Amino acid sequence: MILNDLIDLVNKEKRRQGRVSAVQSLAVGTGILTASVLAIKILVAGKNKRKEKDMKNNVVDPFDAIKDTIQNAQEKAGEIKSEIKEDSHEINKDIHKTAEAIQKK
């Protein structure tokens, strides 16, 4: 009887250790799974925020580009106007010089 009790005690201890090992494995697996899910959520959330910011920037960028284009066109138009005024003034001077030269002959 004592031997049977001793064998039962050893078997019970082995089964208890097996259950403890299974619970530990389950806890470690659950922890790893939780950590990986959180990491994925953080990565995906970060990408979504970046995508939203990029979309907002892309919506604003065309308007800025249009404003810049208009400003550049206005600046170029102003430069062309000033060049035309300068050229017309020079042409007027040349015409007057030519007219004076013709009158002197």
C-alpha cells in the first residue's frame, strides 16, 4: 500500500507539473499574441494617421500650387509690362531722333 500511495503521489505531482507547464505555455502564448496584436494596431494606426495627413496635405497642395502659379504669372506679367514700357520709350526716342534727322536734311 505504501508503494501504491507513493506511485500515486508521484503521478499526481507529474500531472500537476504538466498542468502548470500547460498553463505557463498558454500564458506565454497569450502574452506574445497580445503584444503582437498591439504592435500591429500601433503600426496600422500610425500608417492610417500618416495617410490622413498626406491626404490633407495633398488637398491643400494643389491650392498652394495654383496660388504660386498665379503669383508667378502676375510677376512675369509685371516684368513684361515694364519691359514693354522701356522698349516703347526707347522706340519713341529712336523715332524722334529719326524725325529730327529727316527734318535737318
